[in-house]
Amino acid sequence: MNVGVLLIIAHLVLCDRLMMRENEELKRNCGAYTLNQRNSYKSFGGRNVAPNEFPWLAKIFTRRGDNYVLCAGVQISSRHIMTAAHCVMTYDEELNSMQCLYRKERRRFQRNFLPVQNFSIYVGTRCNFPESCMPRHEAVKLWAHEQWDECDLSHDIALIELKNNVPILESSPVCLPEENTKIAQLLHSAGSGMDSTITSGNKYARGMQVVNLRRKSENKTLAMITTRGQSSAMCGGDSGGPLFQFNTRGQYTAVGVVSGALVECGEENFNNENFFADVRQHLAWICSRTGVCPISVRTNAPSIVNTAPVVQSYSQNARPSNTFFTWNQGSNSANNFNQQSNWFYLNDQTKRVMYLNQQSNGIYSNMWSNPNYFNQRSYPGYNHLY
């Protein structure tokens, strides 16, 4: 007699990931300095972004109640924006700060995604106030890293999928680094933050800003890059903006995402530290959601995001054993497993499998060993995953 097993399976929705051909084309043409000829044209200690300079910069407005919150972002494909996790979620900062009293592995933060209709996104730098000269883009999907920690700022990274592609005459995506990319000593960051040198009136009056920063340290545990500088710092509204440098091919490459700063914006202080999510530590996470991948990683498999959970019932012996293998705590598990998307990559980065369930009665998590089974075969009890 079959024993019923309840499986809580996230309802899955296909995402508009880049196909392999699109990803290869992106790698060849990303990281432009400007959409036209090089222009020579002040965030704290910075300067204005020239027209069409850094054409992959994005400005993100989110409606939160009666107010609008400003963040920055960076275009990484024709339809994907990379930004900070705290720019796409709503949460009680005071309530969540209590979690900092616990050890990291015991922290449980309460937060939710902002509704996609609350986003107004402007991509490109045709003028210094893109909201006045660039079309508004709508968001259709949001991802925030599952390990984002509000206490130590680790993994403060998010992705936005746009409803429509950004026309190539309006902007151009930045490049992403490789896992082994070395971080330069002199770096740049840009955003839509306030200019603290303006002592009265509208501190955002100068629009998009770019600053020069010096690398201080890299922390692999927190997946973070720290910069320092006496007279340069990130300010309010810069969150989510890119930390960038040239790659070996002379293309601008986003190696970090603005998360926070140590001292108050505008103070001249040798301890002006700025914290960035290290993009190199999140490449597989970005690839699985957007299709923006290192060329060595397959990019034509479907991607998914979570929506409302659905409870379904199956029997233990309904599953075909030859297409499953048992979850374990070996090298192919903890480091690459992603609970939010239910996908993880094996260490060779060439094959993805799907996490189905975790049972408390000794039946461990089951994985599909080949994603093509979803499209080519229909098994009893397992044909409603999409």
C-alpha cells in the first residue's frame, strides 16, 4: 500500500532568461564607456556624469506609502537590472535589528518584496536626470539574495527583470566579472545620491554622480568589498549602484553593488568606508535567474522564481527512482544549493538539478538529475511542476 507523503512545492513560473546566443553577444558588446564619443566634463567628492557616459547606469524609484525612495542600479542585460536587496524589499528595520543579538545562523528576518507596480526605473544617462529624458520602465520580476543579512550587510544584492527590453540606442549593459577577476586598487562608483557639498536646498540637484574610491579589503565570508577614502563616499540614494573597473579587454565591469557606508555622508574622514556586495561571489546566482553567465556556463535551461506555495500529495513509490538521487551534505550540496529558486549547480557548473522536497521522516530531499525531464516526460504525480 502506498504511503502518502505531503510535499510543499513552490509554484514555479518561467522567467525570461537570456538564451546562450544572447549571452554571448552581450559578452562581446558590454561595458561601453559612452554611447557616443568620449566627453570631458560633483555623491560626496564626486562629479556629474556626462551625457551618455556610463550608459548602463539606472535610477530606481519605489513607492512606499506616500513617499518615493530613490536607489541606483546597473543594467546587466537588455532586460535585467542589478541593485541592492534593501532597494526591492520592505521591512521593519527596528524589528529586524533585534536579530543582530543572535548568532548569524539563527537570525530570522521579516521582510517582503515590494509590489512590482511600485517601481519606476530609468535606464541610461542621456541627461543627468534620466527621469526627465528617458522612458519609464516597469518591473515584472524581483529577486533578492536569500542570504542577505541586515546585520553585517552580506549578500545585499538583488535583480529586477523589466517588462520590456531597453532599446540599444538608449543604453548599453555593463560587463560582469569572472570568478577570478582581480579587484583594482583604484575603483569607481556611480549613483543618484545626494551631493553633500550642497549645504541648502535640493541636495539631489546635481543628478547622477560618479566618485573615485580605493580598495581597502575583500571579505569572502561576507561576499563583500570595502573601499575607503578621505573625501569620497557614497550617499543617500546611491544604494544599489555599481562599483566598477576596467576588465582586461578594456570594458567597464561591475564588480560590486553599493550596500552601505560606515560614516555619515559628507564628513571628511580617513575612515570613510563603503561596503559593496561582491559580484564575483554571486555569479552563479545571477546566471540562474537572468541567463547572464560566464560563457562556460550553459544558459539555455529554463529559470524559475517563487510565488505562492502550493501543497500537493504524492506517494513514496510514485517517483521514478532512475531519475532521482538522494540529497547529501557532500561537495555538491551546501555551497551551491539555492532554496529560493529550487535550483542548484553541480560544482562543474554544467548541470543543474531541482530540489523537490525535504522530509522529516527520513526521506531526504530528492533531485531531478536532468532538467529536460520537465519538458520531455510526464510522470504520474509529477506533471504539474510548471
